[in-house]
Amino acid sequence: MKRTDGNADKGESGGRGSAFFKKNKKRKLLGGGGGGLSLEALAFGKNKPFATASQIRKQRELYQNAKKVQKYRKTLKHLAEEGHKFEPCIALTTSGAEVGETRGRVQVQSKLEKLRQQSEKKEEEEKLWTEKREAIARQQEARDKAQCERKDAQRKMRKKTQRGQPVMKHRIEHLLDTLQRQVAR
């Protein structure tokens, strides 16, 4: 039976009216109340900028360089406090006139140092490369030697007499070899 009040409209009724649906709609938009994320929350939830691996690497390198500079400055400060006179070849705080005076000498030194470092680096890489090749060659020789020994042992173990019996001489030698290897350890 329906209620027949004079002011019983749809919005003012005591039952489940439009207020309930408004709450549900709001809950769905906010993504709360279980049941996972709403489409709106999913679409607008990823607003953070994306950092690539190279950007992360550059940021880390920048941070490490800043740490090294800070440490260098602290050591200079401590040395100055102790009374040591230390003058770096490149001034940390330079004005425009000082930069023009020291620029040519510093650039020449840095170019020479860079060339020297590059040549040393190439020599080290060549040494490492030759050592690596030699190690690979030694490993390959050891593998080949072990493979030849295995094939020889298999050939000996497969030998049969005229009547089809295995040759016991080779089997006994194999057992003796394994025993001697175990004793040697």
C-alpha cells in the first residue's frame, strides 16, 4: 500500500529516494567503498612525471659530484685552519678578470691530461682484453683436453672381447684412477 500524505513527493519521502542515489554516485566518483578504482580515479591518478633511467643516472651523478666538491672544500678549509698553505691550480671563486688570465694555461694542462688519461685508459683496456683472451684460450684448451680424455675413456670402456664381454683391464684402470684422485684430495 502506498502512503497518501499531502507532502509525499519523491524527494521528501522517508524511503530510498534520490539522496541515496546521490551518495552512491559520489562514492563511485571518489573511488571509495571497496570494489576497486573508478574510471575517473584511474584516469586522473597518474599525474606524476615519469623519470627515465638516464634521467635518474644523471641526477645520481650530479648528486655524487656535489658531494665530492663539498668534501674537497671541507678538506681545504681544514688544511687552512691547521696552517697549511694549499693553492689549487683552478681557483674555486673566480672573477671575470681571473678567468681570462688562467684560462689558457688550464685548458692546455687539461688537454694534455685528457690525452694522457685516454692513452693510459686504452693501454689498460688492451691489457685487460689480452688477459681475457688468454684466459679464454686456457679455458678452451682445458675443455678440449678434458673432452679428449672423456672420449678416450668411453672408447676404452666400450671395448669388448671376442665373446662380447667387456674388457676388464680398462674398467679396473678407471676404478684405480678414480681412487687415486680421491686420495690425492
